[in-house]
Amino acid sequence: MASLPSPSPRPAVDHVPLSPPSELRLVLLGRKGVGKSAAGNTILGAGFEFGKPTEECIKRRADVDGMKVTVIDTPGWEWYYPLNSTPDWVRRETLRSVTLCPPGPHAVLLLIRSESHVREHLELLGDDIWRYTILLFTHCDQLREGVSIEQHIQKGGKGLQTLLEKCRGRYHTLSNSNGLQNPTHVTELLEKVEKMAATNRCEAFSGLVQEVATLSRQRNEKQYQRLKELQDKMLRLELKEAEVKET
């Protein structure tokens, strides 16, 4: 498996209030089949194809409540795979997601159904990723009647509690089901992200963005060199065939 860049240590920054953002940038992460594409459609209104696996990062943008919102959908990992068994291309796309919304996302929306191996996959983006992460629950309509999301979280076990603690208690609920979504839930989500953006500096991702961009450029240079070698070989073969015909 090809090596991937390790996020560089992030310098400490003072948490001073920042100007309100003119746009919001969101990245959706989670295992396969958890509903990331549908959540993107719920937030933006449309734009993502769902019903089949996402094989590469997809970027969509729309105006929501007067705010320009960018959402990056990503391929999911298998819930039963530890990080070292996750295909290299999935890991690469996870890293690439933050480069598609420079200087970095205001928030990472983590969708979960199983807590298995979530932490190690998310920390591909560095330990600081938790400062930007909100747990997003999208299947609350499937909870047993009379069970609230707060009760569900309390009974969710140690794994869920640990994730919630890492996210500093931040979570939100959306329904991806047609006809069941409350429009105010999207507005409230964006308000939470704006509140985070008031103290978080997205430049914390700049080192990782540069590392991934460099890796991509090196890969493209290798592909170009390989293509040039093939073209030169084909030209030599054509010249040789022409010489044979002349004789």
C-alpha cells in the first residue's frame, strides 16, 4: 500500500473571535451507506447522486438561507475495516477532501451508525480534526417511538460517548427522508457551524492541504512521464515499421 502524508503538527493558535464567514465549507465523513450524499442534498437542497457508492470526493455549492455553502461528499470506509486495511484510494480521498475547500472546512460532519474504527479514520486528517467535528445523526425518524435523540445518545454505549466527548459535545440531527425534514434543522446546523467558525481558524488545515497537493502533483508528474515514455516507444515502433516497408 502506497504511503500517504502524515499531517504536520499544527501550531497552537489563540482562540480570539474572528469575523463572521462570508461562506461556509463543510466536509461529510463516515462509513459506507451511512447517508452522506443524502445529507448533502438535505443541506443544499439537491446536487448529490445517492443510491450508489461515492467513489471520489464530490464538491457542490448552493445558497442556503442567504449564505454560500460548499459541501464535500466523500467515499465511505467499511465499518469492519481498521485503518490499515482500508483501501489506499479511500484514504487518499479522505485526505483530498479538505483540499477541495481551501483553506479548509469550517466543519466536518461525522455521520455514524457504528463507532467501529471511526476515530482512526477521522484522525487521518490530524488530531486537531475534532475541533471542527460535529456528530450528525440522520436516522432519528427510525428511533423507537418515545425515544429522544438525547436518550439514544445516553444509551449509545462507551464508543458513542467517547466520540461525543472528542467533539466537545457537539451534535445535530437531520432527517434525510423526504417529507420529514424540518427546514429549521438545516438553519440551526449552519448556525452551529458559524459559531464554530467564530473561534476556529481553518488555516490549521493549510499544512495538510499543501502536503496533499504536493503528493497529487508528484503523482501527476509520474503519470505524465509514463505517458511520454509510451508515446516515445510507439513512435520508435512506427519508425521501425516504416523502415522495414522501405526495404
